[in-house]
Amino acid sequence: MHIDARELNANSVIEGDLCIIGAGAAGISIALEWIGSPFKIILLEGGGFDYDDRVQELYSGETTGQRYYPLKSARLHYFGGTTGHWAGFCSIFDEIDFEKRDWIPHSGWPINRKDLDPYYVRAHKNLELGPYEYDWKYWQKYDAELKPMMKDESVVWNKIWQFSPPTQFGTKYRDTIVKAKNIHLYTYANVTDISANENVSAVNHVTVKNYTGKQHTVKAKHFVLACCSIQNARILLASNQQASKGLGNDNDNVGRYFMEHLEIKSGELWLTKPDPLKLYSLNYGTTKARCELAITKDQQEKNKILNGTSSLTPLLVAKKMKPMIDIWNTDDPHKNLQNLFSEFGGAIEAGKSATGDSLSKSYELFTRIEQAPNPDSRVTLDSEKDSLGMPRGTLHWVLTPLEKHSIRKIYELIGQQVGRTGIGRVRMMEYLRDEQDETWPEFTGGGWHHMGTTRMSDDPKNGVVDANCKVHGIANLHVAGSSCYVTAAAPNPTLTLVALSLRLSDRIKMLI
Amino acid sequence: MKRRNFIVLSALTAAAVSTPFLKCTNSDPALDKKLAIPQTLSQLLDETNIKDIGKKYGALYPNEYSLRTLEKQLAKNDEGKPFSSSTPETDIYTFLEKNISKDFETSNTVTLNGWILSLTEARQCALFSLMPQTK
């Protein structure tokens, strides 16, 4: 059922068994798991069912460090969350992503890929993906034209991405959630504070507010914080009445290790014979799966690099696209989206007007890579407060030299493998050529993928949540979403965060 | 590209080898002409770009940057015996292509103007940049 918290009497007290804070991909995925159960589930969403600029404004905040998108428009603040405008790119993390890698400080999850595999299968359903198949040979059975550039995958391998329609959770699951008798969805219910018991060992209640000036209290046996990485950290840090540094922050880890995927054009592939390279091509809306070029575990270890991949776009088309960081540059997500579509339109036109084999002779190589976990890359609270009286979040995004070294090495390896096959040559972009240069070009951007800030660790000194996504030291507070990531891997985070949320849901079922 | 231009240039180079313009070197112009054309790269880049890559190589490795040295490095067969100008062109090309492939396989590469090149083909570019008609 749905309740608009603006319509409730002021100071209402809402009680249930499980309170999920945030109705994006993580929160809704968890809520769906509890439909028909004997438990009363309270699902709190700060916004409504549609975009509301007064609510979106609550996400505004300053950024420092590496140039970044405006925080106000980097996520969506209404039912369904940022799935309201995502692109649907999905792939699974590799085994190496979970491992402790001695060349990457602060790497190593307390869980591994096998722990997530069954949940990836389930997450596929939520995201309306195809079969849980990430070997390109599987997809080749249905289309013989899907051929790899390199048959020897000992250095560079072909990593599959699948594409969600994309599933917009707000549209897809609204009726299911609203019609579920035991799911109590409250819109316009922004959590501004989490209150713990006297010795701060369990959450007692959360406070919700909205712009009508009303405030309510929510009590439950268990609480799941399922906002985005920035907001999860912000809420914990701002809940500092009983714990001065914020809830779950005894070891000063909350907000730290903020990660993004570096998404940046990096090179060109020139072929001696035109080839549409269908295995790597993306026809948005129809392509079910495609490959990006990835570096094998052995080569990552040998070269001491981060995990990243390279996607291919016809150079004629790619050259018509401005860098995302220059397109998505206003506070208004709708305007940014229009800018984006306009750019896509120009690029698509360039593709349509291309003659002969010109589209399939050269390709832009575009990197998607994890950043090294970095405690200095962090979310903190500003002294300025939002309209609900909550300190604004600020982001200081910091990269390290390892990211640039890794991108450079990735293209050396791809270049060597392309050269080996004799199909053409690879050219690195200028900013990668000087090995001593650690600066980043103006067009460096992220994928709007916010990760880290409540990282997972068995040791409370090194993380905010344990291997089950429970906040260390607080018995009934859990965190869902990519804020729990220890490292970011190369794939877009949505599939993994949904899988991790389903795993958390199963865990809470054992506890409740 | 301009592979067509490149081929024309190669022909001009061949026509010119009989003239004694290579002063103070012991290189073999007819052999150099066969050695100095990177087959794959010449399908992608024009002569100006190839010359530029060659000059970059020369700047990085000045000790190698002479016709004689580059010829010696490029024109050794598996037994270490040098090719000569009478060696059939196809034999030299096949041999060089094999070396290029081996370079890529063993990471024996160099990055010049951003291009990730086999050491062999980078030397070919360097040799090309030194040939009198292309300087």
C-alpha cells in the first residue's frame, strides 16, 4: 500500500518489522522479496512517484578534487531512484575483483564471486536480463557473426555485458509494491536522522521529514539503509546525537573510499580491413549482449594494474560526441538528459551519413575502469544545511597514479594483441603517452557510479559493514547498495548491487 | 590513407637506388628499400606519419639512427646471416612480418606518437625516415 507522508498527521509514529530506507534498485529489490510474508515492511522514499525539484534539491552539494558532475543531478530522488534514467549496462564482477591484490591498497572483499553467483541469477530477473551467461561463445550460438578479434584470450579476453531494457524500477515495480498488502510504501519520507539506543548498539527509530514541515518517527526490528553511496554516508554521519562522529563511524570509515568508474576515451583501433566487429557493437535497444576487451587475471597480476575494460565505438560516431563531463554539467537532470540525447542524435546522424566502409575501419577505444580504493576520496558533511535541516553532503573525489598507469598498460596490452593478430594497430591518446605524466585531461569523467563510503570488511577498523552488510557494532542496522563495495571492478554497479541486496534480504530473513 | 601514394613513393625509391647519393654510408639502398616499408602500418598511415614515427624512434634511440645500423638490425635472418639486395622481396617481407608478429607476442614493442608498434616495424619507420627521398 502507498501512503503519502505529507498527508499524515504531524508526529505520526509508524511501526513495522523491517524498515527499508530508500526506494531505488536496492530498496525495491529487497521489498519485493518480502511480499506475501507475514512481516510488515515499511519502505521509505524521500520523493514521490515523479520528479520534484524541491526533493531533488536535497541532493545538492559541493564537490572538490577531481572534476565531477553536479551532485544534485548525479542521482534521481524519487521512487525507483536513478533507474529512472539509467542505460541498462550490466555485467558481473570477476573473481579477481573480490581478491586481496597486493598492488592495490585496501583491496579484498570478505566475500567472493561464488558467494554472489546465486544472487546474480536472481538479480537478472529483477533487471529483465537474459540468461545468466557471460561467455561470448554462448551468444555466438545465436548469431554466428559474433566473432572475437582475438581467439587467444590469454592476455586480452572478451567480457560480456548484457543490457537491461533498461528496467526502470519506478515504472516496473510501482503497482506490485503498491498492491502488496504487507509493503507499506511511504513517499515524501526523507530520513534525516537515525536514533540508536542508549549504548548505541541498536537502532531505536528513524526520523523522517518532508517539505510540508511534518516530521514522523519510524520504528522497526531491522533497518536497511538503501539510499545511494553519498546519501548512505551522509545519513550515518549526520546521525551524530549519540555517536559524535556519526553512526557506525567509530573508526572513521564512513564516507571514505568513495569510488567511481573512470570512464574516458583512451585510444583508437585502426583496421587494415573494414570489419563491423559485431561482437563489440551496441545497437541500443536491440543488442542483448556485447563484449568489451578485458585484461586477464594473470596479466593484471603481472603488470600490477587495476581491472578495466575497453569498449569500441565507430570513430566517426564517437568523434561527434562531447565528453560526458561536458554534457552533464547542470543541476537539472532533465536538461542534462536532453543534452545527452542531442549529442547522441548528432552522433547517430554521423553514423547514418557515413559512406562505404568508413564506419568499420576505425574505432574509438573507451575505458571503463575501477579506481583504487582511497580513504582520501570521501563524502563529508558541509556546514550548510538543506531545507529539511540536514547537513549537505560534499564530495572530494580523488584519483591516484595507479589509475593512469593501469589505463596506459591496458592499451599497451590491447595494442600488442591487436598487432599480433595482424588486423590493425592501436593508438593511445596523447594524455597517456608520457609515463611520467600523472595529470588527467579536462574530459576525464565518471560513469555516475557511486561506490564505497560504507565499505565491507570483517574488521571494524577497516570497514563500516561486515560481510553480511550489517553495520559493525549495531545489531539491527544494515546497508544495501554499492556503498558496501570494497573495490569497484569494471562493470556498471547496478547488477552487483541488486545481487548484494538480495543476499542481504536473505540474511535478514534469518535474523528477524 | 594514401597507401596508393605510399606505393608510388616506394617505386620512386626503387628507381632512385641506382644513383650514388648515399654518401659516407655502407648501406645497401636496394635492400633498404625492401626493408623500409612496414606492410601493415603502410595500409593505415601515409608517408608523412610514417616518417614522423621514424624520426621519433631516432630521437629515442639515437645510437641506432643510421641507415647502416638499422639495416643491420632489420636484415638478419634466423641464422644471423644478413639479407642482401638480391634476396627476393617476398622473402624479406615474410621474414619481417614474422618478426613483427613475434615482437607483439613477446611485448617487444614501443609506443611512438601513441601507436603501439613492434620494435621491428618501428625500426622500419626509422629506416624509411632516413632514406634520401623521404627526408
